Amino acid sequence: MALSSSAATASTAAASFVSGHRRTGTCRPSLSSSFLSASPRAVAARRRAAAAPVARAAAVMTVRAQAGKKSVLIVNTNGGGHAVIGFYLTKELLAAGHAVTVLTVGEEGSDKMKKPPFSRFSELTSAGAKTVWGDPADVGAAVGGGASFDVVLDNNGKNLDAVKPVADWAKSAGVGQFLFISSAGIYTPSDEPPHVEGDAVKESAGHVGVEKYLAGQFANWASFRPQYMIGSGNNKDCEEWFFDRIVRKRPVLIPGSGMQLTNITHVRDLSSMLALAVESPGAAAGRIFNCVSDRAVTLDGLAKMCAAAAGAAADIVHYDPAAVGVDAKKAFPFRNMHFYAEPRAAKEVLGWTSTTRLPEDLKERFAEYAGSGRGEKEMSFDLDDKILAAVGAAAPASVAA
């Protein structure tokens, strides 16, 4: 396959990532000075305990200092919402002084490259990234025979057939760290949400097969399981689905009660978690991370937040998909069930914190939506009309946002 590439002068950029460290302490009963004088071992123990948090923090900083600047290859998907993860991560790594090559599946001249985030790749090359296009099954040819990398992130494959060529090439090339974008969709439904790392997964899921393979091939690997995401450059309709109806004063049709919980994360949180793994490879090694924000939102709540971002009210209509004879997967962009996870491992292991604030982040997305002119385009809502006719709610009551 013909390949094309573009690169800009390497950036001398800047800032290093530093994550906070939580202090820990143990409550102890007060001891008299005479007792302490008579117990030198107790004194030594107390001094060691007091010094432990400082020593741990120093150890982490030493590891990061030793890690230095990395050469990172991101194998980036050419469709769906996940491509924006690679876009944001590239920017974050470049800002920290790392060298980044982005290998996007397909050809630079394809129609897919006219959509964001690909249409904004000049932002990456102007900051010093190298961008190439090609087939991940022949990743060595795509990036060039002389290229070498410290870290490879596969943000493309959903099963072992797709990821194995990249992983095998990385291992043969001596790549020190392999990261994989998996999915929180591989968890089995739980009676005790949210999902946390270690919960049961669907063994038949392609991502599970990849994670098992990587664990057997690399001493230093990590897998990240995202859910729904928002952010500038995302080209998969989620919040736009709500905006399409809200700006046209149409009902927002939500299957079920609307109280189903899900997790929506700004992509900057996903990239910051991945960047911490690059900067702290020892801490991330062999770990699974739920790559999500730390708050859930109800489906009704999301509709109301989208309406508030648009300066409007939400007309919410609930319906039973089975009763009205529609497939909820085709009629609604989110799962019709509780579906959310908790980023416990990233907080405890990487010192990561979430910055997602949906009410504010949705304002950013609506500003882009309004600027795109999408709100003025002609759209068909045939499936919505079928549902409304079935529930007899052609003129639903308004629900305040």
C-alpha cells in the first residue's frame, strides 16, 4: 500500500507531567517520653513510618526522572470515536517533550481523513509529530525500517487478529512498553455497579483475547478500558444526537426510565491517564485501567445537561422499545442499561485525577455544534416519529433542564 507522511521540525516543548501523591498515615496511641526512651525500637519504627510517604514520593519521582523522554508510536484507528484519543495523547506527549509518530490506518487521501480529528492533524505536525498512513499488519514498513520506539500504543485493533501483528513486531523490535486501548464494554453485566478492575469479563470478547496475549508476550504492558467520551475532534455522534433534537424543539426519546447510569469522559482525561502510564512504566506494568471519569450520569440527566448547554429545555419522552417495536440500539446512542465503571486503579497506581465536568464540557461541544451549522441542516426523524406515534406522545410535556 502506498504510504504518505508529513513531519514538522521537532518541538522543544516543554512541560513534564507531575502527578500528586497521596499522603498516608496511621493513627497511634500517644506514648510517654519515658516509654519512648526505654523503647528505641519503637522510636525507630515511628521514624521509619514518618519517612515512608516522603520515600515513596521520592522513589516515584526517581523512576520518572530515569524514564526520560520517549519515542512513542501510536497506531490510530481511522474511524469511530476512539481516533480522538490518539489525537489528544499525541498533543500531550509532545508538550512533555516526547517524540511521537502517529500511524493511521488507511490512506491519507481517503474521505475519512476529511473528518475530525484527522482533518486537524496539521496541529500535530506543527507541534513536531510525524504522521504516516498504512496497514498495521505491516507496521514495520509503514513506519520505516530504521524507526525505533520505546513505547507502542495500539489504538486500533479490537481483536487478536488485528493487534497481533503490531504486538509481534513491537516485541521483535525490542519495544519496552506496549499499551492497548481495550473497552469497558467487555465487562459482564453486574448486580453491583460500577465495574472495577478485576470484575468478570466476557471471555468471548475480542479485547479479552488481546489482553491475555499481551500478558504472555510483554513484561511491561497495560490495557485501558474506555467507555463513552466527548471532546473536540470526536467524530462519533453521542451528545450531538441530543443537540439535533433539542435545537429543533423535538422530543428527546429515552428508552426505559431514564435513570440508567452511564459514564461519559472528556478525552483529555483519557489522554492524561495514558500519558501517566508512559511516564511511569513500572507503575503501569501488567495493569488493567478503567479509562473513565469518576462520576456517573443518568440518561435523563445527560439530556438535561445537553439542553442547558444549548440554552433550552429538554422535552423528554420515555418508552419501552419492545412495546413500540423498535431496536433501542438503532434508536438511541447509549446502552439501555446501567453501564459505568470506576477508575480505581488509575487513581491508586498512577495518582491520576479526573477533570471531566459534564455541564461545562457540554458547553464546549455545543459551541462547536452550533459553529458547524449542523443545527440548521435538514434531518429525518422517521424512527423518532414512529416511536412517538406508538406511545401517543406527539406533544410531550416539557421537562426543565
